[in-house]
Amino acid sequence: VVIEEPGRVLSSDKTTMYFDKAQKLDRIESTGNVTVTETATARSAKGSQATYRVAQRTLRILGTPAVLTDTKGEVKGSEIRFDTASQKVEVIGGEATYNPE
């Protein structure tokens, strides 16, 4: 499955979309070989599961490990939480190799 939106591409073995009562997209849940790539930042994330919450603009990636890579390094953990609005990344149960310069 491949889902493209402006600035982002998600691919996985299986994806389920959930809608709210107003029939607006609420969240996207993906499983199996999940990859999310942001074209503007060259950031990519890989894991076994991902959930994107549309209204909150947050992406949660699970894996053994889940990996987030960009031009400055990478972070690995059992869970990576990424706020696409603020660009904040939170790694749970992991390690980072990152060069902020």
C-alpha cells in the first residue's frame, strides 16, 4: 500500500483508514514494513507499525527497532513519536546518533 500526500509518502503491507462521525479522516493505521518519508526534510521513518492521527498531526511508529533517519543522523527505539507540526521527535526505549550542526 502506498499513500501519497503533499510532502509525505507512506508505504506498508497493510493500511486501514478510520473516519469520524462527520466522515473526515481521523487516523491511519499501517502494519508490516512501514516506511514514512518526508520529501522536504529528507526524513524517513521505518518500523513494523505506525499510526498517524490527522487532527493532532502526530505519527507514532513501533518496531524492533523503529528507526527515524534524516540528514543529521538517526534515532532508534521501540517507539518513536513525531509531531509533524512542531517537528518534535520523542524516542522511547532507544538510542540516538545525531549531529545537530
